[in-house]
Amino acid sequence: MPAWWPKRSKPSRSAPSRASVDDFWSWWTQEGASTAARAISNGTAERLVPLIAPRVRALHPDLAWELAPGPDGSEHVLVVTAEGDPKLRAHARRWLLGAPPPDRTWAYSDSRLPGDDEPLQLSVGDHEITSDDVVVAWSLDDRHDCLDVTVHHPAMAQMPEQVRQQLTLVLLDHTLGETTVETWIGGIESAVGPLPTPVADQDKNDDDDGDGVGGLPQLRAAVSALADSRVDDDGTPIWKLAESTADDGSVTLALFRVPLRSASAPHLEQHVELTLPFRHVTEAGLPDAPSLQALRAFTDEAEAALSPHAMLVAHESSAGRRVLHFYVDPLSDAGERLRQRSAAWSEGPSEFRSTPDPAWEQVAHLR
């Protein structure tokens, strides 16, 4: 598939069968890996299409695949990707979860990895594109934990809008990798006119608020800095606090995981919402010490028991009730076990709601 092929958004079907995943990896480990490595070495990689394509279609007909130079430690990487479609990410992730360990020949990924540091050369229509000629302006959206970017190449002035957009996505995916784009990039625009000329010293170009202008390598550094700022010293994601007060004076206190994006755990595509009332209430309607301790114990025990098939990503407290937002693997029993745990809550009748949500839209109001 050409790198600038338009990203698709089609209705998804159910999750891939265990048999289709097992069949793929059985074939791959027995003969596919060695056959693919020989074909690449011999310059006959096109012969692999009729071998690999039907097996990827068996996982889901709308998944894409490619062979690419491998990351550090592996010569090649086999990629099966949803191409940005949240409805398909779980299919690709379940394929990856069945993969053998990487070795010196093959690594595996469910999204396109960043390219190497060499300039990317592309032919787009009558235009020869070199990534060294790309200028990017970015601005930090601190509220939503992302960078909004505008991308310019001189040839974009002669391109139709759709082609400009496709080229922009290709350049970003090559620079950052698909998962990083989906996680840390917000608004994406392509500019017909030139952007401000980057200064030679990038340190002088970066404002304290995270805005900047530069080439694609400078954008990569800015995204890396943003991602690093959203983890604790031990590398775990931070949680952010948000508070709002209604006209009647009632307070809602929300705590949520960063990044609050489905790309971080695409196989957890079922939203489970638990509403737990609490007895010990402050004047602001928030949990007082005894109830706060009980709520923390509930979530800690649930996460410990259900990981890696469930993840608590946010909770909201208001008017004597706490709403817990979990995402679970619908192929596991995590949702049912959460229902059972909530039914045993001792401070009042709980509520349970479970809905498919591969894009994590049920928590979009928090991110």
C-alpha cells in the first residue's frame, strides 16, 4: 500500500477470532518469517503479497500491513496497522499480543514506527518531496495535553487539499510514528503559504509555553519533551485534577489519567462506568475521610485483580457520588467482575453501565 494512501474509516466487525490470530502466527513461525526474510534479501518482496495479505484480511479486511526496516536489534519489522481508525485498533493489538518475541531478524508492531534520521524522499504527482524542506509550527494545548501542528512544504501550494492532507499525515507518521501522532498530536493543518523561518538555535526558538517553529526533527524533540512531562519519575503516567463549580455551588472534582487516549491501550475498548454513592460527605459534596479511604481501597483492589484486562482512567466526584471510568477488554470477564464488585459496595446501591467505546469517547469531556 502506498504510504500516502488515504486513511480509512469503515464500520468495524467483531474482534478477530482467536483462530485467525493463531493461524497467522502458526504460519509465520513455521515458514512465513524465513520466507519473508529471504524475499527481502533477494529483492523479491512483492512475492510476499499473496502470502501475507489473505492472512491479514482474515484478521479484519480493513487492516493494512507493511514490511519495513526494523527498530534497534531487529533487521525487519512486520506491521499490521489500523491506520488511525479507532474501531480497528483492537484487532491489530490482539494480533500483536499473539506475536513471538522479537529477534535479530524480525520485530512486530501494530502501528507504523518512526523512520530513521535520514531525509524522507517521496514522489507525489509531479513533485519530488524531501522532508528536509518541511517546516512545522506547533503550539502546546496544555489543557488537552497535545501539540497542534501546521505543516508546510513549498510544493503544497500546487497540490489539491486532499493530497496536502495525506502528505502531511505521511510526514508526521514517518517522523513520530502512528501511535505518537494519535496520542500527542491534536489539530493538524497543512499550510499553502510559508511559515516563519526557524531560527538556527532551537533553544531560542522554543517559547516557555511550548510553542515553536522548526523542521521535523525539532518537532520530534518537542513531542518527546511533552510526553516526558506527562510521566512521573518512575515513568508511570501522571494524573491531572480538574474542578468545576455549578451555578448552585455544587462542586465536581475529576481526576484523570494522561494521556487519556485509546491508542495507549487499544484492546481495552469497552467502557464500564460504575457509580458509587458514599456516606461520608463534605459540605462540597465530596467524599470525606472514611468514604475516601473506602473508595481508594475499591479501585486499588479492582485494578490489582483485573489488570491487564481493565484500566481505571478517570473518576468524577460530586453530590455524594463517585463515577469511575474503566476500560476493559471485552473478550475477558473483566466487565462482569467489575459488575460483581460494584454490587458488593457497602455505602449504598451502585449503578453499572457498559458500552462499546473503541475511541474512548465516554471520557472525551475530560481530555
